[in-house]
Amino acid sequence: MQEYKIKKIEENIRIDKIVGKLQEDISRTTIQRMIEEGNILVNNNKIKSSYKVIEGDLVTIKKEEPIETDLLPQDIPLDIIYEDNDILIVNKEKGMVVHPGARKSR
């Protein structure tokens, strides 16, 4: 758990933006979800992601623990069209699942 007291210069900035600056490794979508779930509080109160902080507000961030999954990588031959240090272009087969979700888990 992390606590942070808002400074005068940070007044009137949205809480999700403040937390984004404090926790650069967390996406804005995740921050908004954490706010909705009550894992980010201001003065020990649940707030909306649109809340604008004021000087002296105490922001509490309860970091979520990573969720363990049973997903394993698969060794799949890929048709790589182009690759360099910054980009990779793959010709993906139709129907190949890239990110398993609730509807597809192949």
C-alpha cells in the first residue's frame, strides 16, 4: 500500500492522472478500474476517476497482486514477413487466437 499527500501545485488535476504519474507501470484503464473497485482512495473515501484533487488530500493506492494463470506459451511456427529492432510483422493464420479471452481459449 502506498500513500501520497497532494501538493498545492497538483490541485485540480484528476485523480487518475495523479496516480498515473505516481505509478507509471500501471495503465490508465487499470487505474480507473482500481478506483471503481475501491483500491484507490482519497482521504479513505471511495471516489470517481473524475475527482479533482485538492492540496492536502491523502491518496491511498492498494496495488493489486498479479493473478496466477495456467496459460502456457506454445511453440507455433510463424510466417514472419518483416522484423527489425523495433517492429515485427507476422502473417497470422485465420482463426488463430492471439489473446485468449472469455469466449476463446484455444
